[in-house]
Amino acid sequence: METNQFSEKFFSEIKKGYVKGWNLHKKNKCLLTVCYGKVVFNFIDGRKKSRSFNKEEKIILDKKNYGIIIVPPGIWFSFTTKNKISVIANFLNNPHSDNETLKINKIKNYKIK
């Protein structure tokens, strides 16, 4: 998915002390970026045939370290902030569907509040 090819976009606010996620899209690619604040994204590869299966990665985005994170289907992700409030933008290549998205409250040592 190129950055100009998306079907749906939404914004998500996260407050200090909370974690949003864990989400996994079965078919959708996500483009994630931070609009305001500083966000810590956690990723775990859930693709069983991938060389990085079950590997964890953390990426921090803010105004000094800005960019777009492309999340392919099959990757679990969550995010949090240490700021009072932060806002992310999420662009999907297809319209959101509850049937296409998996959500859980805990992966390994990460727990959702």
C-alpha cells in the first residue's frame, strides 16, 4: 500500500497510564503516525510462517522522531504514551470490519488497562 492509497482513516487518543490494543488485522495494512504527543508502539509478529514469528519490536514516534509505521496483516500491535495525552492517526487500506480485526487484552507480559 502506498501512503496515498487508503480506504479509511481514524484518529485515536491515548491518555497516560493506559494501553490501547492489542489488535491484529487479518487482511488490512495499517499506516500509523503520531499527530500529537509521544507514542510508544509495541509489535509482535503473529505470522506463523514469518522468520520473525513471535519477535517483539518497539517503536517510539514524536515530533523529533516522526514518521509513518506500515503494519502488515498478521502483526499484533498496541500503543501507549507517557504524555498526559497523545493522538495517533491510523490509515487502513480497506474499510474497518470487526470480522477482519482480532483483539485481545494480553500478550506475553503486556497487559491492557
